[in-house]
Amino acid sequence: MTREVHVIGAGLAGSEAAWQAAEAGACVILHEMRPHRMTQAHRTGLCAELVCSNSFRSDDWETNAVGLLHEEMRRAGSLIMRCADAHQVPAGGALAVDR
């Protein structure tokens, strides 16, 4: 029996949750207001749009909680982190991407 999973919002977290659930075999229904209703922060109607900043903050997993979360997400097979790593730009110790 295939499970049906409803995910509310296609931001970074919702997109990741929907992708992970689909990878696990769930039937995913993703509910997103855009492109029908836009906000001032968003520029597109696409899923997982990075808004406000291109920085994911520190990527130092040994001494920083945010960096540790990045590493845990990578080890869990995160689609968002794979995309961030593929589009990374120099930013010192931070994980920043080319939007």
C-alpha cells in the first residue's frame, strides 16, 4: 500500500521533505501558493527558491551547529545540500551559492 503524504509549502524544507518522501516510495501531494499568489520576497514561482540571502551560514561541521546540520543533511542524501554544493561560491567558511 502506497502512503499519501501532503506537504504544505515548497520552500527549502517543504521541497526537501517532499523529495525525501517520494524517494521513500510515498505518493506526495505538494501544496504551494505560488505562482498563483506571489510574495515580495520571491522572484519566481518555482519550488525551493532561495530568498533574502545566498548564504546557508557556516559550513564548519566540527565547531558550528549550522555546519553540523549541513553535514547531517548531506549524509542523509539531501537534495537541497547536493544542489547547494554544486552551486557553491567562495564565501570564507560559509556555504554560499550562486542564485
